[in-house]
Amino acid sequence: DLERRSLKVCSRSVIFDPDGLTEPIIKVCLNHFNAWYVFKLRPTVKVAANLQSRLARTSFDKNCFQNLAENPHMECAVEMVMPLVSNPGHVCVTNENLYFQPLNGYPEHVIQIKLHRVRRIYKRRHGLRPLGLEVFCTENDFCSDIYLKFYNPADRDDIYYYIATFLENHMTEHTAESYMLQWQRGHLSNYQYLLHLNNLADRSCNDLSQYPVFPWVIADYSSTQLDMTNAAIFRDLSKPVGALNKERLDRLLARYKGMPEPRFLYGSHYSSPGYVLFYLVRVAPEHMLCLQNGRYDNADRMFNSIRETWKNCLEGATDFKELIPEFYGSDCSFLENRLSLDLGKKQNGHLVGDVILPPWASDASDFLQKHKAALESQYVSEHLHEWIDLVFGYKQKGSEAVAAHNVFHPLTYEGSIDCDSIEDPDERIAMLTQILEFGQTPTQLFTSPHPQRITPRFHNITRSPTSQTEDSSFEDLTEESRKLAWANMSNLTLISMSCTKNKCKQIYSTLKMYSKELKEFQRSMSFSNMALSSCLMLADGKTVVCSSWDNNVYFYSIPFGRRHDTLMGHDDAVSEMCWSDDRLYTASWDSTVKVWQCASDGSSSHKRTQFELLAELEHDSGVNTIGLNPAGTLLVSGCKDGTITIWDTSSYEVLQQVPCHTGTIHHTAFSPDSRHVLSVGADSCMKVIDVQTGMMISNVNTEEEQRCFCWDGNSVLCGGQSGDLLLWDLLSSTVTKRIPAHSGAVTAMWMNDLCTTVITGGEDKQMILWKLLS
């Protein structure tokens, strides 16, 4: 009876020392063991009390400092978290190092991590409580250098902020939104993105109760060939595993309806220590033996076959498990019994050996290669956001989870129970043990629908491929030219400067015209005694349209050199205009955007224009900026109250309305592919919104007000309050080039279609022509 004995593992033997005097001490030499023997010691109040007492009597040995001149910041009792084991000891952080000294001297007498080597540090949730801290000394490694569990959140937070402050110039802080933008734009693979999301959602390979979770993506494990152009071979990623089989789901729903609150559909989780070790038993048998009290599971319940495991996940009454990252990696050892373990004999008489692979895989390496190719396939790329909504997103809990049939046992959710409030020690430890062994739902990262990935390089899987036309080939060539231009935007070179008497953009009411070719002033025209706010040239190259603070819009004929029309359309200043397909969009501080149908009553440009009001788009505050997407099908408006609104230009309905900035929005524009909207405002922030979902996927503090910009979806050329042009990389949220330009704020910017010419205007009364020189 192990409850009444002490177990001592020595260098050459194992000793069982009884508490009483009537039983003998048993000593077994290690070389007499002919199999794995692993004992799982149940946590008890007595064990916990003894541990706390010992920790209280000891402290970190400062003789272990690498440098005697080190200044300790703090030390406290912690546990180092490893799979199925928490090793107690003391942590100490100094001005140079992070130290952990385990009480038992395992795996080392002291573990040292130099602070300047740390690249990532994360607060972790352990046992659904905010007690964990994980430290990484590399950018992309899956496993950390150390995972610590503290006994109270204050100690954890103290060390976290001390290290984070020390490292603020050495590491980049990443958010789910920043990774999302990189993934959407194709800079992260599906595999990399899922790893990042797992990491941000407190999943760690050191904690089997929160091991990273990956989806089943293939539904065909019986065919001899895997056709990834056939959507039928893929799993429906919009449903949890438990909802993939309608008959099973109907049975679960019937039970759910008759269940008292709190109700749940699934009594087991999609990720738990048992499921993780089910997959990893061939490479981590010691952990399985620990979990199973020294025995392997029944041979017929072992991980024997990919096909049978998938079938059981579809049909089993209590099996709803997803996969782990190893299924999409390069190490196939977890599929092979390389250690020649005696995993038992099945009822059919066959020994449990290597995992039986589907017919379409020639060997374990081929299986992993094809499995990863499926994860990166077009179908999965187009639907992965649906699975993210279930596991990390807005369908994880609440009414959306109920509607998606995605409701698990309450103990798997953060905040469902406060273990610290349970007064009975035995009950508290039992509850914590249940949480750790049952599985935990990841931390929720998104509360609104996750955007879809942009997959322009793929043919649509549901359509038959068509041959490229000459137009599409030309468009591809133009797109490549633009990409090349943006890749070299840091080489923007000043060509010429032109001085005006007034500030550019929001200045007095004079329209001045310059020749880019001759680099000289051509003519000027005054419209009113109030400032012009914006101007644009129509596609015919003969008409310039100007908006003014006097509430009017003026049409100027270049061939005739005079104003030929005036549109009196608003009750306050007209702030900006857009033009598309004979439609004029005017924004005003009277809180409206008006849409006008414009038609000339004659063939010559001096003939008067007829204006028909098609729509009036109302806002809650003055509209300061508007922009159309390249196709003219979407309109974005930015208001003085910081709100971004996206409109459908065919129905004039609001598609998205997002409180975005804390002050006036200076400028907003669609990305070339119309997937995103970028905005800058008086709050010195640059923000990106996903058009499809309305989710804010990037929020960059620019430190100075940005007034105008041009962008390609990844990079942004901004004009700021300082007068410099700033080239931003949105994916890393960093300035890659600062280009001296104006002596006052940059207030206006224009870029040609091929992105090779830029014109800027500023408060210094200068207009500057820039070109990309090859």
C-alpha cells in the first residue's frame, strides 16, 4: 500500500520505507527491473502541506549567482511545469539572469537563463488560474526554455513586468491581430499561424492539459490516392468534431435538452492529457505509464490506425478529439514503434506496433508530407477561419457556441469555477486534478468572426480552371510592377519642389496647376473666399473637381480655363470627394455623404453638368474623409468621432461600422484587393480593419500624427506631423525608412497607378515630386 510508505529512488535502487515498525524496508536494485514501472502519486493535503512547509523553510542559494555583482530583484517559491510533473523550487531574477533552483536538484542543481537571450515571455493560465509564466529564448521554437507556475498572480506579474521592461528593446510583442494580418497576406503558413494562436491561447507543450490543438483536415483515409482538388476529401471545418456525424449529434442534442443547467453537449474534451499521450505513446511511454498507473491502455484502445481513429472520432459516443501539431510536422517517430515497446496484443492476435497508415501514404514520412500539404491546401486556407472561430474565437462560448453545437463541460472553461474559493483542501485538490486531467478550452482570442485568408494564387476549388486572357496577363504584369515598386519604395528620390503662397490641401481657395513634365507652374484659379479641401481630375483629363469649405463643389474646365459648373450640395464644409463611373461622392462636416449622378448636357467640356442626388448616407458626426475601393463597389467613410463605416455602393447599406479612433480620422483607404481598410487619425494611431468581418486586425501607435498615406496592403507610405515621409511595414509594425521631406506637416499625398511617382504637399507651402529611380 503506497499510501503508507515512502518511495525513494536512488542511483542504483528503489527503496520502499514503511511508516510503521511491523513492515520491512524493501529495496529493489534497478537492474532487476525488466519493464517500465512508473508510479502516479495522488496529490493529497498532507503532501501539499509538506511541500509548502519545505519551501517556506528554504530559499534560493545566492551562491549560485554567476556574477557576485548581480543585483537580485526578487525571489519566491514556484514550480517548474513539465509534462505531468510540477517540480517545486525557488525562482530568482536579477539584473542579468533568471534562475530556478529545484528542491530535488532535478534536472539540474540550478537552471540559468540570461535575460538578454530571452526573445518571448508569456503570462500563462495554469489549471484555469493566472499563475503561469513561460520563457522562450528563440523566436520560432515550439517548446520553451522554462515554464514556471507561481502560487499567487502578484509574484508572477512582478517577475513578468520586470523581465518585459528589461527586454522592451530586445523583443517584439506580437498579438493575435498582428499574426492574423501576416497570415491573411500569406506571410505565415496555416501551420505557423495555428502554432502562434495556440501559443497566445496559453497552449504549451510543457502542459499536457493545455497541449497545442490542431484540426483534423482530411476526411478520406481509405482511398489509394489523395486528390486535394476535390473538396469532398476534406473535413467540414465549420463544425466541431462532435457535430460532424448528424446521427450522433441528434442523440447528443436530445440528451442536452433534458439536462439541468449548466448543460453541455460533450462530456469529454477535444484536447486532454489522455488524448495527447494516446498519440505520443510510442515516443513518450513514460508519460502514458504515469497517467495509467504503470500500465498501458488496452491494446485495442491504443493508437493503432489513422483510419480507425478518425472513424471513432466520427462515431464514438464520447470521442471528440482533434489532433496535435506533430501530425503536421516532419518527425514521424510518433507513428513508429522504434523503441520496440510491448504495447500489448489486440483481440485479433496482432501485436500493437507501428500506426497503420491510410492507403494513400507509402510510409510515415509520406503521410506527414501529404498531411501537411492538405493543411496548406486551398480548401483549408479558405475555411480554416471557421475552425478558428470554434476553438479560439467567437463561437467558443456563449450563445454562438450553443448555435454551433460547440458546448463542452463547464469545468473546461476559464472562469467556470474559482478553485481558491473552495475551503475544503481535499475538495480543492480534487477539483484542480479534475481540471488538469479533463482538458481545458483555450483562452478566447477573438470575439468577432475571424476573417478569411486571402488566396489569390489559387484557382477556386469549386470552379473549373479557365485559360488566362490577354487582359488578365496584362493585369498580372501590372501587379508585379506594383509589387516591385513597393519593394523598392525606400529608394524614393526627390525630383523637384514647387513653392505655393498657401498651404496645400486645407488652404485658401486657389486652384494651382503645375506640369510634371515641365516642372513649372501653369495657371491658377480662385473659386471663393474660403479654403479648398480636396480636388480630383476626372478620367477624361479635361475637368478638375474641387470641394470647398463654403459647402460647394466646383467643376473647372482645363481646355477652356474657367469654372463651368457649381454643385451646392451640403449644409457645411465639403471635406473630401471620390469619383467612379459618372458618380460623385461628396463628404461633409454636416454628417452626410452624398452620391450624385453626373451627366453633361452636351459633348463639350464647357457644357453644363446635370446633377441627380442618388443617395444621402447619414452619419453620427462630421465626415472628414472618404474613399472608394478600386472597383467602386465599396465606400469607406471616416468621421470626426473616430468611427469607420463601410458602405455597399449598389444598395447604400452599411456593411460594417467600427468605433476605430479616439479622435478625428484624417485619412482612410482600401487595400488594392479591397480586403482591408487602413485609417490614420488624431490619436496618432494607424489601424487596419477587415472588410468582411469588421474586425480590427492591426493597431499601430505611430508616435506622431499621420495625416495622409498610400499603401499596398502590406506597406504604408505616410506623411506625418513632423514633415517626414515614413515607410511602415504593417506586418512587423515597424518603420523601415524615414525620408526627410517637408519642414511642416505633410497634408496631402498622391501616387500614380504603377506606384513609381509620388507627389506630396505640406504646411510649408511646398509641393514635392518624388520618383522611384531604378
